[in-house]
Amino acid sequence: MVATFCGICTAGTLSRTAFSTKLSRLPGSTIVPTISKATMSYLSTRLKAPNGHEYSQPTGLFIANEWRPSKSGTTITSVNPTDEADITSVHSAGPEDVDDAVAVARKAFKSSEWRDMAPTDRGNLMIKLAELVERDAQTLATIETWDNGKPYQVALEEDVAEVAGTFRYYGGYADKIHGQVIDVGPAKHAYTIREPIGVCGQIIPYVVPVISIHG
């Protein structure tokens, strides 16, 4: 399916929409992600997978921290590869939806709320995201297996576990990024710093869509 993650439109599968996070400001100006239940009640359908797992599947595009229908109304049907039965239909992003997602991502990129946040606080958000992935691991693995046909244990113990582990690793790394001072002689002071360049997008491979979340 086509969905969005972190405000950027990407092509993926149903696992892309298994859960959502919302930034909430708490006392002391600390920002932490929480599950947005309001987004789950609109543009969603209740599904029961072949393994008996039930969950609420969003069917919209996740842009600007909310689920939206595609502007064209175009949808894509996700198919179970084992028997070619339809799972459900989800909205497909068109050029206008992609433009909206990129605009939102660029606005967030330039926002002082994120730009001026302490690296440790940014890292804590990524660690929280890892915890959410672990909390919903069975749902994510079920969707991954149902949608692309890989073994459930592989999806659960390898793919989803890798996603959580990667978010946790870079959460710990967020306040350890630094540059270099380069000796080019006494007449100059040369140094490097590491900074994000801007908005990027992904084309998600069918074989490991959930792993591509942390790409």
C-alpha cells in the first residue's frame, strides 16, 4: 500500500499503518510520543488475520500526524499472497498527497520545537518509539506475514525486533554525534559538523517493508 510515515509519503505495506505516534507536551516542556487513538477511529477497518489476531487497520494516508483520504480517492487493495484473497483496500497517495507530505515534513524540519530540542530528548523519543514497536510487535508481525507471505516467526523475531533495536540504538546515539577539528596549519581553523540535510522519501521494497521504517 501507499502510506506516510513522519510526514513523508512512502510506498509500503499494511505494516506501515499498524500503529501511530503523536507528540504530546508534558509539564516541564518534555515531549514524548503517545498513541493517537483519535486517528484510529477514522479511516480504519477492523480485521482478523488468519492466525486469529484482531486489530484496527488504518486505511488512510498518515500526513501531519493524522490519517487522511487520498485527494483523488484512489485506493490499492492488499492481497494475501497465499490464496490471493483480498485483505482490505487502503488509500493510495497521488502527486498532490506527496506534495502535502513533503511540505509538512519540511515545516517540521525547520520547526524550532524539534530543531532546538536537546539531543538527549530526541534520543528519548526514538527510544519511546522502540518501546511502542515492541508493545505492538505481534500486530506488526501479523500484518507483515499476512501481507507479504513471510513466516510469522521471521517477521516477529527478526524483522520487527530489528526495527525496535535500530530505533533504540540510534536513540542512544543521538547525543553522541560530533564533528572534527582538522589541522590545516596555523593560518586557518577548519572543522566539520554533522547536520541533517532535509526531507527525504523512500520507495519501500515488498520483501521487508517493516524494516524499511527505520531506514
